[in-house]
Amino acid sequence: MRHTPFRWYSRLTPWVFVLPTVIGLLIFKLLPIVSALYLSFTEWSLIGSPLFVKLGNYAELLSSEAFIRIVRNTIQFSVVYVIGSMVVGLALAVLINVQIRGIAFFRAAIYLPVVTSAVAVGIIWNWMLGPTYGVINNLIEAVGLTPPYWLADMKLALNTVAIVQVWKMSGYYMIIFLAGLQNINSDVLDSARVDGASSLQSFFRITLPMMISTLFFVLTITIIDSFKNFELIYAMTKGGPQNASNTLVYDVYLNAFVYYRIGYASAIAYVLFFIVGLMTIFNFYIRRHFVESMD
């Protein structure tokens, strides 16, 4: 039986609509990934041809004390960001999970920093944390305390940026937690209240266990997001003082576009890719063996 032109066009039409997306993925996603993998085995400064150095970049990374410190910084930033975002996001979701007049305004206000430019957020917080004219330090001095140098102290700079990142992104996780809270059957909570359970008992023994899938999902995306910390570090500290707030993503930028060590930067990017991949696989292992059994 011969195919009519209509049938031929009906088979081709879906591929025509999909083709731009496929081409975009190949050019802007797959090609850069493969190119970066090749460049990680080379030495290249954007001028001339790449020089193949085999595993030289990776050997230099593993033997560099500065790189090991940057990895520790990245993990520290991730821990502060993940714990802070989950705790603050969940607390905000619980607070706004009420039906009162004007609650939509507060939800929008809390979410506003998420859609605000990270560079603008960094500039504003730089001013607020300034040692001389900063609002926060002036308030600390007003109560008779000596304010710290938030962004100039090697012990405080990284955690300060991480806390600002938590402030910026907590509204996003609040929305996800709010969706999870509103999916809980209110009859279960009402029954617990009738049986004499307090609000804290209901929260820890009923609400949290029933939100285990939501908690796992937020944990996974916060871990991934914590390794993409570039904009605030660039706007607030530029990796300083003395690399105290430098992380893997920012180090990729420095080596690629400041020092023009494209091969070395590509090697750092693939180390980061390996770490994030391991963390994601571990998270899904936990989900399969523990989380799903609790649902």
C-alpha cells in the first residue's frame, strides 16, 4: 500500500519541530562537553594549537595544595548552603502555609530575591557588610560590640558568601516545600490533633515523614546547585582573601579567562563534573534503598 503525501508529512512533522532542540543540544551542550574533555588533556592558551600533555593537568591538580584547599572550600560552601537552604526554606514554607488575607504578598516578597540578579545582590550585600559604612556593622557597633570584617577575614569570607546565597535562594526551596506541605492530607493532622499531639509532635512524626520524597528532591537539587556558586563569589570576594573563598567553579573561570590556561581549567571542570556525578549517584542510591521504602 502506497503512502499518501498526507501520511508522509504527518510522520515528518514531529521531527521538524524536534530538530531545532536537537541541534541546539548538540551544538551548545554535547559539543562543549566533548571539547572540554579533549582540552583537559592539553595545554592551550587560546593562541596556537593545543599541546597534548596526556594526564599532565590532572597530575598537577592532585599535587597542588592550592587546588586541595579549593576543593575543601567548595565542600564547606556546599555544606553550609545545603543545610541552610533546606532549614530556612522548610521553616518559611511552614510559616506561610496558612490561608490568611495578604499571604500571597508575603510569598512573593520571600521569593523576590530568587529572581533578582545575583550580581545586584552581591553589590548590595557588599555595601551592607562594609567595614566602615555597612548597615550591619553599624548595628553591631550600636550595641557596643566590635564588628568583624565579613569579607576580608579568611575565616569568615566563605561562610558569609554561603549565607548570602542561602538568603537569595531560600524562597525557591520554600515554594517546593510549600507544595509538599499542601499535598499532605489534612485529615491525618486533624486526627493527630484530636488525639492530643502537639504541633511539634505532629510536625516531626507526621509532616516530615510524609514529605520524605520532597525532602530528598530538595536535597538533590541543593547539592547540585551548591557547586554552581560563581556569581556571588565574583561580585563579593573574587575568591579572596588569599583564595579563602575560591571554589571550583570560580577557579575554572580564573584559569580559563584570567590566566588563559584552558586545558588546566577544563581538567578542573571535569573534576567538578566527577564530584557532582558521584554525589548524584549516591543520592539516588539512598533514594532507592531508603527513601522509597519509607513512602
